[in-house]
Amino acid sequence: MSGHNTEIAIELGRLSDADDFGKMRDLMHPEIVLWAPQGWPERGPFRGREAVVRQFGRLAEDYSERRTDVDGIVASGDRLVGRLQWHVRATHSGIESDLEVWFASQYRDGLLVEIRYFWSRDEALQAAGIKG
């Protein structure tokens, strides 16, 4: 199942870049919970598909260009840890920037049920209970 979960993690990034939030919703369990990294302005938790999709959509509004790269994935059972690199251009200022976060995610019934973002790989591995 970890191969399927890896596909979901990568597909979520691609769908976010394409502003296809409806298809993103289809990859989420109804009980999904999203947590932003420590210090993020909108920390969460965001609970349920609608709240999570709304948060992804709200983030997309801030950037006229986005590219999401997901790699470094480590899987164990129903859990994944991976790196998300976000390359963006701000809508109003045009400033380009890169953001790197690590995620710890969990899957149930073939759908994403929880995702937590962290600033370091070690934090994400610890949260997921995966030995790196």
C-alpha cells in the first residue's frame, strides 16, 4: 500500500499546482486533518475535506506561479515522510521564493487521513514513528 500512498502524496502536489482542488478532495479521507509547521500563520488544525481544500486554495491565492516537488519519501505501513519543495512567485509583488518543508502523513482506506508539516526531516520522522 505504501506505493499507492506515495502516488497520492505526489499527486496532491501536482493537483495543487494545477488548481484542481476538486480532484485533491477526492484523495482525502472524510476525517482528514492538516497541521501547518510550527510558526506558520495559519497553524490549524484544519479538519475535514472542505477545510483542508479551502486552506490549500487560500494558499494558492497568494501566488501567481507555483511548482511543487515531492521527494525523499520514506514509507512504513500506512505512514509516509517526505520532503516538499515549493517554488513560488507572489501574486502582488512578483517576488520568487523557495520553501522546503517535510511532511508526515497517514493513510486510511486508500486515502490521506492526516498530514503534518515540519521544518526538518527528523521532526517528521519522529512524528510518523518511522526510523530514518
